[in-house]
Amino acid sequence: MPNPHRVPLAASSATAERLNRECFCIGTDVAGLQEALARELLPGGLAADLPQSHPHLFSSAPVFVAEQQMRRMHELIAAIESVVALPQWQAQVLVDAPPIARWPQRTRGLFMGYDFHIAGDGARLIEINTNAGGALLNLALARAQQACCSLAARSFNTPAGVSEIERRIVAMFREEWRLARFDAPLRRVAIVDTAPAGQYLYPEFLLCQRLLRLHGIDAVIVDPAGLVLRDGGLHAGDLPVDLVYNRLTDFYFEAAEHRVLREAYRSGVAVVTPHPQAHARYANKHNLQWLGDTGLLRSWGVNEATIAVLVAGIPVSMPVRPADAETLWRDRSGWFFKPATGFGSRGSYRGDKLTRKAFAQILAGDYVAQAMVPPTGRTTRHGDVDAPLKLDLRHYVYDGAVQLVAARLYQGQTTNFRTPGGGFAPVYVVPEGASMGDAGGSADPSSCGIAATSNCAIAADSSRSTLPMPG
């Protein structure tokens, strides 16, 4: 459906699209990265089988994004954060939330994830996630990036330096603790998930544990069943726990097996982050409807510039009601259906793939219909074979500040980390003024899909870039 707030995009968007289709001169040594990770994760027992168990965790191809697109995404994140901070917003989103989400909290929530698709007329927010996975893996990916030529490396805004990203992540843990406990020392963090060693992103848990320990904070990885309340505190086995890094997808601790964690959170004997209130404030899919309700936003005193940013960047969303069944079914190809408290695209359906049976289940559940925003793509290369993949962008955010931006490449309906050539990918920002010329000479397909590396077709004045990127 047309966007009334659409603004023409700069020529750098066309450059980014062409780079994503044709350029292979910047890449990641995935095999080398896997080997390095295996060495780092040796204590976790993953050294031998990481390449076999996680062959598509990383893509060798980076993703190119126009500077103007990136700026718009940052502006949208700032706009959302400004609305979420309003007392009217909290009253709106918590009124129907479970009681546990209404308990007062000072902490903000670790690793907030803002996920975007790049549409033809601008970036669109697809959803917001609490405890978004992948930040530590993308930190490892940042170490492994390489460029085929110095011109390419100079032409783009490269990701933040590894040491700066590390500093931000550790500072985030310390800040969550400070907000809850002021000047008390943070001694131990428990990284909590169900059967953590069996989770696909278990390597990230190990990397997080290692990073925290390197900065003087002990960390343990534990199943909720391993948590006990004893002596007025929360323990992982015999070890007292100060802060829980919560990776559970039972966002409101409703399952019986999460009783101890729920009680620790309710009583405040441990700091739990991200917490149920963070999910209710940010990640419930119904919230997208309120973020696009211009009348409601104006009644709260939100200024017109902020409203315009929200409407331009968030697809139209609406609750699925039986009364609207006929219209939704007729127009289903234009909608994407998501469970209001779902995650990882589980239970989600593309309208054009929808069956009557699935639609009946949607009508009986708590679902949101979101205007379809088809993802753009990135062509990857395996030997002599080029494969077009879909892409989305994840912004890791804390307290409104973007810490890290990463891409995910995939085939099919969802990001599944099972696509050859797919997985997490680094993001390069194409500065305004960047262009790609027609280079002479024959192309070398092993290095660049446009021109030989000795005569690279990339031309840019990187000094014209004004976007403040992380790092």
C-alpha cells in the first residue's frame, strides 16, 4: 500500500542495491572465523564440531546499506524510544499485560533488537525483540572481516571497532546492575535459557561468558531448573547470582519450570534483564498499531515530525478480529500474520501462502496483521554459483543507543541459519556521493562481480559521509 510520508531516496541507495547484487570484493573468511571460534570455545566443548553443527551461522558476503537508509532507521529508533518513554505509552501497553509486567522496574533490558526490511522506498521496521540473539557472534564476525582492496575499505563506513563494541556490551551489563543496585559490586551473571547447551546460539552464550570474565565479572550458563532460592538470594547450584541475563522465550515466566526465576524477579533478590515489562513495552506486536495511530500520538503531545518518522517507517498493523475475517481473507496477499507475543517467526504466516485451516487458527488466537514488506536481497557466491538471498537488518540497541548493526541472510519465509551462503553478515554503509562506474578490463569473478580488483568499479568520497556510526 502507498506510503503518504514517502521521501525520495538518494542515489546511494541504488549503489547499495547494485553492490548487494554484484559485488564480491569484500568478504569474511568464514572457515578462518569458525576455526578461531572453535579455539575460543574449547572449554565449552564445541571446538571439534562447530563447523559441522553450525555451518551456516555466518555468511561470507557483507551487506551494503545506503547512508540515508541507515540514518532513517536510526531516526525511527529514536522516535520509538521517545514515545515508549511517555507515561501515556506505559499506561496504554500495560493495561492488558500480565500482572508480572506491571511490577515497577528501573532496568531497561539487555540487547534490544530492532529488525528492519529495506523496501524500495525506504527501510521498514518489522518488529522489536527483547533479548535479541547474535550480538556476541557479530562481535566475533567483526574481527574476521577482510577487504580485497584498500579502495573498497576506504569507501565505506566499516563496522565499529571490536574493542569499542566489547566496551559497550560490558558497560551495558554494568549499567543494568547500577540502575537496580546502585554502587554494589556486580560479581556474577547467570546466562539463563532452557537446556542452553542444546540451543543453536549456545556459542553466543559461551562468548558472552568469556567476555564478562575477561572484564572481571564471573558468568555461568544455566538452565532455569538449576536455579534455587536459598539464604535470601538466587543461586545457580552453589554459586550466588547477582544478575540474570534472561534468554527465555517464556516472556512472562508463566511456565511451571520457571517458578524460581519468577519468584526471584518478583521479590527482587536478583536483577533479571531483559524482564517481562520490557517485553510488554517494546515487543508485543500490538504495540506497532499504537505507534502508527496518529490520532492517539497527537493526543499524547507527540510532535508532528516524530509522527511522520513513525508512520513512514512502520508498516500498517492491526489486530486480527473475527469481525474483519472476510476483508482480511480477501486481501490476505497484502498482509503478514504474526502472533502478538511470538518470536523467531514461529506461528507467523505470509498471507499469500495462507490456507483456510491456518487462517481459522489465526482468527482463534491473538494475532496481528502487518502490511507486507518484502525483503530485499543479497547475492552470495559459492564457487561458480551465484545465489540470491533475502536479507534483514538487526540493530542492537540499549537505552536508545545503537550499539551494533548486523544483517541476516536467508532463504524461505524466516531467518533459519540453514541456508548455504546465509547467516549473520556484517553491514557496510555506502556514503552519500558513492557511485559505481563502468570499469574497464575483464572482471575477475573470484574477487568482484563488477570489475577486477586492480580496477575496482567503486568510487566514493568517504569524507562526505556524515552519519555517526557506532564506534
